[in-house]
Amino acid sequence: MAGGAELNLAERVLAPLWRGLVGYRVLAFGYACTLVVTGRADYRRPAVAIVVLAAVGVWTVVTTYSYLRARAAARWLSVADVAVTMVAVGATVLVQTPERIAGGAPVLTSVWSAGSPIAVALAYGGMRHRTVPGHRVDIRAADMNSEGDRERASRETVAGAAGGVGTTRRASASEERNERGAEQ
């Protein structure tokens, strides 16, 4: 197959997955809105929740259009998506009380935040192309930050990113060895 034909095949294979991600993200945003509307009386700063939710809504529109139309931008946009998600999840500490967070209250964005690692997986493909490690660790760090342990949260974020890079490198090397073995 020529390079262009391979690209068209890859786009055809990935297109339904991108559409699925967009559908999930829109539904998850609706769920996050429901949680904010029903839980705003318990928030420490309900106005901040509305501002964050509005920003998440705008970002959902931007990523929806971009992920469905501008495939060339998907890689950098998926990395930006992780950054926006981290900020939105981190805003939970400004909105929720520490008691509610300790009691298991959902993060401000709820399940919407799961969309960014999925976008990275779609944009970058297999293990050897993974470049955004530590996403899960950053959510945990936001949780620790809300408990007042900012220094530990910062250390764990850095350690998670470094560990994720190391894990990705080991996985890539293992994948390459497996490919060489399959070729023989």
C-alpha cells in the first residue's frame, strides 16, 4: 500500500472511535452539568463551579469540532486536552469542601475527564507513541491537594510523570523485541 492509502485506511478505522469519543464527551458533559446543578447548594464556591463548567463546555465544543474535522491537529489537541482536563479536575478543590472530597464527592468534571486519555490513545496509537504519562496520577494529586498536602501532591505528580515515561520506554522496548521475534 502506498503511504496515502495507509493513511486513508487508518482514518477509516479510527473515524468511528473518534465519533464514539465525541459522543461520550458530550453525554459526560451533560452528566457533569446535572451534578453541578443538583449539588451546587453543597459547594463552597458555586460560582467557580459554573465558570469551570462553562469552560469545560466550550472546550467540549472545540474538541468535538476538531476531533471530527481536523485529524491533523488531533495529536497536539489531545495533549492540550489532558492539560485542560487536569486544570478542570484540579478546580474541584476550589469548589468542593475537603470534607465532601474525603467523603467521596465526585470531581467537578465527573466522568468527562476520562475523555482526554482516550483522545491521546487515539491520536498517538500504540505503546511506542505514548507521550502523556501520569494522567491518573495527576487526578490523585489533585485529590491530595484538596486534603492540604500540596508538597506531597507535587512530588507524586512529578514521580508519576517520570514513572510513566520509564514505563512507556520499557513497554516500547518490549514491543520492539516482540516485533523482531515475530519477523524471524
